[in-house]
Amino acid sequence: MSDTPDAVKATRSEERGAGRPSSGGRAHPLARFLVRRILLAVLMAWGITLVTFVLTNLVPGDPVAANLGQRALGDPAIVAQWRAEHGLDKPLWQQYALHLQGLLQGDLGTSQQSHRPVSQDLAEFVPATLELAGAAILVSLVLGVAFGVIAALRRDRLADHTLRLLSLIGISVPTFWLALIAFYVFFYRLQLTPGSGRVDAALGSAPAVTGLQTVDALLAGRWDIFSSAVGHLITPALVLALYTIGLLTRFTRSAVLEVLGQDYVRAARAKGLPGRVILFRYVLRSALVPIITVAGLAFGSLLSGTVLVEAIFAWPGIGQYAYKSATTLDLPAVMGVGLVVGVVYLVINLIVDFLYGVIDPRVRLQ
């Protein structure tokens, strides 16, 4: 016996409803995906505090000798007083508990060198490194992805071989050597770029709002400071970006070539779709997942690996602060830097995970 019209409508309604989550109890898959990632990030943040504390205290050397000097070490009363002031007279587990309690209250401790709160020091130095690393990753994304796409579309042609050679050079050249050469050639010999620092000393600095010289200059309407900040930023940013450009070029080329061989791309070509539509709607979207992964890791590496470039260009960033803190065994400052870099990695991973879920729905449904 055939189904009645009412039964057919009910069956079709159930089929349509089975394909999507009910609006009553379950959240959107992307929201659930992000909540899981955030909870995991909180757990990893606690792990970062533990690892940085343990590794910092395992570093060979005596912070008392590094900060007081040999003459003060001969006075046990001074040594005991210094250890008590900085909490070094307590067991390690108790020191970590006090450190964790301070972190929950927003207190990173007091630097043993500057005698200022570590959070205040980091608020001064971190924006400089963020500005430098942000400019480098922006240039890397634009040039690296463009070069990789061009190399893939011109496979085994002159453009492909040239870009692959340049990317290999970018990956192979040491960053500190390239920074020295760039500083010597473009500043000392040709005088095409400004010298060291973030802005010309005669101009001063724009009123601090974000700590980023370019952004603060724009907010204050100081175009002279903005142009000077951009001029000082170009050379160190390009030096830092060269390795990432080479890395992204090779990864983008590989990812795009893999997607170009898929059946749905051939079907899109057979349908007569324009090449621009195929490239941006089908190829690049599918290739973005590995590209985003590499870009996220590259930004974290840029942020934590700017020590030598900052030293050569006298860039007052977190790299210089971390180096000086490590050489003087300034334990609160070292732990503060480690925590900041770790949190930056976590934030980048959260952003990458969010972009995964937006680009590829299969990721958030797993």
C-alpha cells in the first residue's frame, strides 16, 4: 500500500531535521569546537607556568652572585636578607605556589635588575617586538603566498625554478648575518634607510596608547613620526621576513599543486569556470589549512627569535630584555618573558584553530 501524503510529508520533515542539530539544546559546532580549544589552552597555560618555573630554576648559576657581586657574597647577613626579599629562602614548591598566586592576581614579580614590576617592563618592551614581528609576518604572508601560487601555476618553468631558488636562499641564509649585511649596506654605505632604534631621536615619540610607534603616531596625527617609524621598521622587518617568505613559498607551492590535481578542480575546469574563480574559490581555500599552520608557527618563531636582529638594529624589544635578564639571572624577568611567549603561542594556536573551523567544516565536526 502506498504512503499517504501526510506520512510522506512527515518523513521528509524528519529527514531534513536529521541533517542539522536541534536548536533546543546543542550549540553550534563551531562554538563547541572553540570552547574545547579554549579549555585546552587554559590547561596548557598552567603547564607553561610550571615548565618556565622549573626550567628557570634549573639554570646553572647563583642569582645572588649575579645580582650582588662577589664583595656582598662575603656578608652572610646581606645574602640572607636578599634571599628573603626575593623569596629564594623557601622550598621550590612554595616558591611556585607564590608565583602562581601572583600570576592569578596579575603580578609577575619584580625585576631584580630594573627594580620595577616585570609586567611594567614587559608592557614597555613587548609592543616593540610585536610591531616588528607583525610587520615581518604581514610581508611574509603577502609575498610568500603570492610567490608560492605563481610557482605552482608556472610549474617547471623559469618562474618556478627562480622562485624555488630564491626560497631556498631565504631559508638557508642565517638571519643574524643577513641583518649585519643589510645594516652595513643600506645604512652605512648607501644611506638609504635610517639607523638604529624605532624612530628618529629628534622627533621623539608619539603619546603611548598601544605601544606601537606606527599606530600611536597615526592616532596622534603625527605623520612625521609615522614616516620615521615606518622607515626604521622596513629593514629589520624584511630581514626577519626573508626566512618566512622562503618557507611559505615552498609550502604554498606544494599545497596548491596538491589541490590542482584534485578531481573537483578538473571538474570546475571542465565546466568552463574562469581561472580566477577556480583559483580563489576552490584551490586557495583548500590549500589554506597548511599555509595557516605554517604562518602561525612562523609568527611565534619570529616573536621569540628576534634577539640578534634587535641587537643589531638597537630595537628595544623583548629579545633584548630577555637576553639581559638571562645574563644577570633575573629569574622573575626570565619567567615573565617565557610566560608571555608561551601565551602568544597559545593565542596564535587559538586563532589558527578558529580559522580551521571557518575554512574547513570537517575540522569542527570531528
